[in-house]
Amino acid sequence: MARILVIDDEESILRTFDIFLSEEGHEVLTASGYDEALAHLSGVEVDIVFSDILLEGWTGIDILREVKAQGLACVVIMLTAYPDVRTASEAVRLGAFDYVAKPVVQETLLHLTRVALQHKVALDERERYRSHLEAIFNSVGDAIVTVDKDLVVLELNGAAKALCGLGQEALGRRLADMELPCKDGIVGVLGETLDGLQPVRARRFEDRREGRPSLVLSVSASPLMDRKGRFLGAVLIVRDETRLAGLEHNLEERRQLHHIVGKSVAIRNVYSLIESLTDVVTTVLITGESGTGKELVAEALHFLGARGSGPLVKVNCSALPENLLESELFGHVKGAFTGAATDRVGRFHRADGGTILLDEIGDISNRVQSSLLRVLQEKEFERVGDSRSTRVDVRVIASTNRNLTERVKRGEFREDLYYRLKVLEIEMPPLRNRREDIPLLIEHLVGKLNTKLGREIGGVSSGVEDLFMEYAWPGNVRELEHALEHAFIVCRQDTICVEHLPPHIVGSLRPESGAPSRKGGVDATAIRLALSKTDWNKAKAARLLRVDRKTLYRKMSDFGIIEENPE
């Protein structure tokens, strides 16, 4: 049963509607004018309103506007004896559900009422869902902002005002067109998510606004999909981590800085250097073997400093030949060389106001070295084929796994450029020299891979951790991550075991060397590996494990190890 208000200045119409609708079990209210109608609407909740277009001194459009102004959740249907296309269009534009010409026959009226009530149920359900979602949205202390593919703001919660400077006036506007604290950082994170359709992990920026203490904000983004998996835009999460950052800073044994993980003395020295250099414009040279995390150091230097809201542009100098690298770095003008069909903006120009990372700097040619030296000295450059100079405000960070000192001695690298780059050097230690960080790295990478691959792996077995602590890791942290990703793909349980690891790592385990035990000398993983290597010859396996045969049998029984295909 529904409560229905009928508004018309003809008594016969009111009586007819009352009879037809009451017979269907609906409660009917009638009003012959605007004021009487408003009294009903203010006094009780109404499901459907039938209103004549022409009322004495007023119109049905006025009723419709009042319903919308008060935010009433009722369905409005217009009635008129003189249909007019312009009036109908205006009514529908303002939110009328339908428009019906008089006289209305009983069958038409009842059918329209049923359809309108179905629409009302759908509206009420949507409103309940919206209110529930809004309550959740606004109860969260983090700023939540959803945008479409063009960075137009779709929804935001109350915390977005305090943390991002985004209020209700931002709805329907492009983020890139607004003045916001940490704008470049926020737009950059969202841009990465929209371009790659992948989540971007939390990045920290410092929000420095006049008249209030600085805040440390953590910014993350994820793709926004509908129920059918269609890409709609992105969700931005901004969290105030000022207190957490302060606690981290004061912890004697820190476990992580930005995305660098570890607590060893060697890695804490790196943390200290990064913090000393975040707000210094000086050039930094990051050295270390491949896979040690040099790019993470560059990201930390950029995002934790005053330039964190500006662009971070990365260039792999070893990936391009000399002529293309020069164009990539400095840009070119149309016709500068064969194939230069249009003007091109270089990486240095794009990094203006931010940071440029020159990865594998040791591989650049002498000509590019000369051009790069000028940028470092004079903060200006010419595009390829152009005689005009362009000035930029860019912090330069370089990284290499080569020994630049030896290359300078051999005349392969300019000495003046080397010292320009090496104003201060941060050397990333190899993983074999910071083995105490391996358990922390395992924990961090398992969480990262669970997110990336949609898994719920709880961790690694004791045998895996023992093996990882013994392995030489020539590929450093990158190899560790790749080994775990391999295991994630192979593993069909919630714990990664030795048999899930890449063969070259498993093959490095020497049972005779005595892997640390978790249960009286040897663990289940070591036993299985020894049995596998000896084709389940118990005597040989016992010798490999340096235990007697009785101990091996007892351990196999303890661990429930049974030969699958005994002869």
C-alpha cells in the first residue's frame, strides 16, 4: 500500500482518483491548491504525487520544484488537459517521473501507479545504499577520492577537505585544473594507475602549507572497476602519516624508509644519508651492484623532500644509442635528423621543478657526457637541432653499477663530470653483506606479491628461510623478489616450501653443510631434498644429512614423510 497525494483544482478529478486508488488499497490525500499540497507534503511522507499542471496562481512545476528543494523521496507525475511538448520537457528535466494527459482512464491510472511504485522502491533502495556508503565514506579518517579516466572528481569524503583541500565544489572538476597541496604528486600517482591499470603503492609527500605545521601524507591509488570488470577510473587514498613518520624517525632500529626495507647497520647508514639529502639540491651518485635497490634510493630522495610534489623522471641511459639518448634527454626540433617529424620535449624539460634519475650513467658516450656536464654547470641546454637555450630547475640523481673511478682512469668517463655527479655518493650494499635484512625483505615481498598476484600466501617455510640465509644472491634483492614470485606461481598452498623455489637456488643447498635445524638437527625440507637427490636411498640420504639411518627413519616418521612410489 502507498500514500498518494492528488493535487487538482477540479473536485471531480480528486473524487475519481480517490475512488480508483482507494479500491487498490492505497491511502489517498487530496489538495485543491498549492498551499494545501505543501501542508500535506510537510506533514507526512508521500510516495507518489499526481499534480495538475495548472493550479490557481501556481503550477505543477512549482510543486515539482518544491519537492526537489526539500529533498523529498516521492515520485511526481504531471496531469494536464492540454498537452504541451515544451511544458512536458521542462517537467521531465526537473525530475518528473511521467506526464499524462487528462482524462485519465482507470486502467491507465492503475498501471502508471504500479510502475511509479516500482520506480519508488528502486529509488529508496538506491538512497539506502547511497546513505550507507556515505556513512562509511565519511567515517574513514583517510581522504578517499574517486576520479574518472580524465581525472574528473566523481566522489569524495569529508577527510578530503582537510588532507587534500578538496571540498564539494571539486565534484565534476578535473584535479589537474585545481590548485592543491601536493598536486603534482597526487596527479602523478593517479596518472600511473590510469595508465597502467595497476595499483600504486603508498608514496609519501610532505604537505607544506603556510600557517600550519607540515604534514607527511601517504598517497595510494587503485583502478576503479564496475561489477562487470569495466575500467571506470581510479580511487585515491590519502593518509596522514605525520605521527608515524615521526615515530619512525625516532626509532633506534628502523625497519623501512619509503620503500627501502632493512634494519642492518649498512642499510641504516643509507637511511641517514637519504634524510640528510632530501631537501638539498646537490647532485647525488648512487652506486651498487645490479638489483640492490638504487632506484628505490632515488625515489626516496625525491618523494621525501621538498621536490616530492614535482615530477620524478627516470632515464635508462644504457637502453638507447647515442643519438636517441641525446634527443631523449634534451629533446629535438622538427627536422633535426632523419625521422624527426615533429618537435619533441626532452626528459630534462619534463623534470623541471622536480628530479631526473639518470640510471646506468656509466654507459653514456663522450658527446652526451659533454652535454650533460653543461646542464649540471649552467642549468641550461639546447634541444638537438636548436640554437636556443632552455633553462631548467632540475635535481640530478645518477646511478650506476659500474666502477666509474676505473672508467675515468681508462679515459672512458670524463673526470670533471664524475666529480660533478659525485658531490655525494650513496653506496647500496649487496644483499650478501646485509643478510640480517633477509627475513624483513621476505615479509615485505610476500605482502607485495600477495597484492600483485591476488594470493594469500602466509609466508615461507623454515627451510626456505634457512636456504635464503645461506644463498649468495648474486642478483641481490631483485633476484630475491624474482625467486619469491616464481614460488608464488608454483605454490598451491599457503606456505612456500623449498620445492617451490627456482631450481638454481634449490641446487645451491648442500645438505652435508648442515642447514640450521628446526626440529632436533634437520627439518622436513632438508630430509625431502636429501631423499630426492639420492632417489630415496635412505642410507645415502642419511650420510648426506650426517645422521644415522635410525635417526632418519624416526625423523621421517615424525614429519610424516612417506615414499609415494616405493618399490
